[in-house]
Amino acid sequence: MLRAVRIALLLALCVTLLSAATGGRAEAAGQGPGEMWWLGPYFGGMRVTHSPESAWDRFFAYGDCELPEGEGGCSPPAEVETTTSCARNPLAIDELPSEVYLLRGGGLAVGYESTAVDVGTGRQTVTVYTNEFELMGAALRELRPRSQPAPQPLPPPVYPMPVLRELKRVTTVEDRYGSVKAIAEATELAPDQVRLRLRIAELLGPEALADVPPPTMSVATVERLRQLAFGAQSKIHRAAKRRGISVAELRAKLRRVRGLTGYC
């Protein structure tokens, strides 16, 4: 998700995203998206101008925006949106990040542009949007759960097993093939995808993947299941009927790519 969030559509967009995001590993543990994150009651001299008002409303906004002449909406100076690490993580989004790094200890920061950064920590992904590059650094320093009076070190992200197995896909052959190009040819991944997965695995550390089994599905099979999941997202009964299987059987198939589809 990029910065083109309009005030008039912001609530509706969050409803859509969070409806798609319900479930995942956090849900399997009997949890929803968890506690909401924010930048405090004030940030950068700006007050909170939007607070969550329902279970589907998962974002805070800071400051007001000036409507550009001839346009129908604008974005506030800073926003924070909370979802699950199953619904939003670097392998679930069909866009390569510009940078990936550790934040405040173990949080995994993934930047998709200079004014949008995902922070994976625990079973949550917190997305920070700012309309100025200078605000982003300050926002990442102040980011915290609403219950915390001050920012604390961040624990590492907890991803669903299918995501971890995709990271293991490249780490298990790294020593054998050596170069990114050779790994890409062996796994049928794009070189940029290999680099991203190796980088994430490096930052998470060897213990994060120590007990994770290598994937048994090919990259092509994973992609077919991802596309099936996209098609069945809102019409799972129709998708099951079309394939001549039960809804339970279809859901079992889709669980094999949980965390890789942009929703859970």
C-alpha cells in the first residue's frame, strides 16, 4: 500500500484491508490483529485527528491536510495503520521494497518508498505513512503500542510457516550455489526476490529458521495457489464448486500459502 490514501476514502479502505486481513497465524492462536500502534497523543507538534472508532478501524492520523485545488482529497502528514504479520509482510506484497533493515532491536523495517515503511514486530505489521521524508525518522522513533507510555525495543516479527519456508527455500541452497544468479536459476525465483529473501533471513538470524522445514512445493505451485487464493477471497463457495471440491478441501489448499497472499 502506498501513500495515495485519501481522507474521504480512508475509513472505507481500512475496512476493506482489515476484512481481508482477519485470520492468519495470529487468528490461529486465538488473537485478532492485536493492540493498535500509534505515535502518542501528539507527534511533531500535531494532534491526533483520527482515532480508531471500531474493530475495523485500525489507524491513527496526525495533523490536517490542505485539499489541493481541483482534487477530491488529501493525505494527513502522518498515519499509522496496524494489521497482522500474516496479512502484510514482505513476501505477501507484490512489490519489491527499496530497503530492509532492523529497527530498535529486532523489528523488521521494510521501506516501499521514502514516505511509507512497514514495521514487522511480533504478530503485527505496523505501517507508517508520512508526507515528508524528515518526518519518517521521527515517526519510527516514536512508534509504540497505545498502552506503552514511551517507545521500547521491538521484538522480531513472527511470520506464518509458509512465509518462513519461502525464506528457507533460498537459505538451504545458498552454500551450494553461492551466487544470487545461481540460486535464482535453481529455485526459479527472480534474482531480486532471492536477494530480498536472503536479506530478510540474514536480519532475522539463523535461529528464526532453525526448525523450519524446507518447502516441498515448487515456486510455480506456490504461485498457482496464491492466484487461487486471490480468486477465492470473497467467493470461496463458488471457487470450491467450480473445482469440484468441498469448501473445507479448498481452505486446506489455501492454508499452504497463508501469509503469502496479502490477506489471511
